[in-house]
Amino acid sequence: MDIERALDRLDEGALRGLLGRLLSDYAAPAFGALPKREVDLLVFRTLREAGVIGQGAPLYQLMADLRISRAKARNLVFDLEIRQPIGGGLDDQVRAVILNDSYFKDFNWFVLEVENPVVQAHLREICRRARVVTDASFNPGIVRLPVSGLANVLEEFLDPDQQAEVKQGLYRAGKLEDKSFRGLMKRALADLAQRFAGKVAGELMDGAVGAVGEFLEPILSGDQEAITDIWSGIYS
């Protein structure tokens, strides 16, 4: 963590702004009245704003740069971002995790790696609304939910028109018959998980089917034509 080099890249106006905000917030409501936790957050926020620490720095980098535990690094990120979320909307960030940092495991589980604790909390709230029980008992950065429960979560993201498009796309791709969106998705996702696990109709596959996100992206966007095109490979 090279503080001097980061500060050298800032102009005088930016430096004045950073220092002024830090001192003003520290002196409110009275000098020395803030608990240590709030002071830590002020300094952490300033380090981010100065570019000393990247906005999306991995937790391990925070641990190494600040010489703190993983738990403290997670708590700093959570406490700061829950007050002022950084980057895109939380729904968009959850979608990004589903598409880029997820995989199927043992047929029955959909596993997501969610390092940002605020995004993880938002994902868990989506799961709670969808009545899906998640598991993070083995690793706080990993969220596991049943493959069948993923259908409930996807339903939360799609409006009725998009759900209708998804259903038509899946009907055309696999001749599936369930009339409900949730039931249809549960069947389709179970088939997808089985394919990724390497077995289809008892035949051993090479597993090179493509990334999970390739199949979920058209679902999340409600793109009927893309769903039919991509998912047809599952049922060929």
C-alpha cells in the first residue's frame, strides 16, 4: 500500500477536498466524540477515495495492505458500502455474480462465490423473499442454494412478460410441458445441472458444455430466441 504515490497522483483541489471531508466528519458532532469503529470507517473511506485502496479490491488484498483479519476486512467493506453502495445497483451486482461466479455442484446445489458482503446480504434477502434457504457454513464467501431454489430466485428477477418469453423459449428448446414458470425452471435447471455434472442419460460427457452463465444470461434477460438456441443443446 503506497500512500505517498497515490496522493502524488491527486491535484491540490482533490487533496483539499479529501482532507476537509475527513476532518469535518471527524469533528462531528464534537471533536473526539466518534467511537473508534467510526474513525476506522472514515479513514478507510478516505483511503478508497484517494485511490490508495481500489474500490473493488479483493478481501485478501485489504487483509495484506491493512494487516487486518479477513473478518475485519469484510466488516469494513460491509459497514461502508451499506451506507453508500459503490458501483451498479445491487440487483445488477447479484446478476453479475450469478452469470460469472457460479457453478453447479453434485447435481443438487447451485454455488455462488460472493466476496462483497453487501452483495451477499442482498442475495440472501432475495433468497429469503423467494423462500429459498441458503448455506454458507463452510465458507462465508460461498453461498449454496438448492438447484430447485434457483428457479425461485430467477422468478424474483423477471416480470410476467419476461417469464412468458422464458417459458416459450424453453418449450421450444426442450419440449417441456410444465405450465408454471417455477415448475418449468426447476425441471430445466435440474437438466442443466446434470449436464454440467457430466452425465446425460447415463453417458459420460467431457464437461465442456460452456459456462453456466451462457445458459442463464438469456433467462435473466427474457430473450426467447436466445433461450431456444442455447438451451436446445441441452436436449439434443
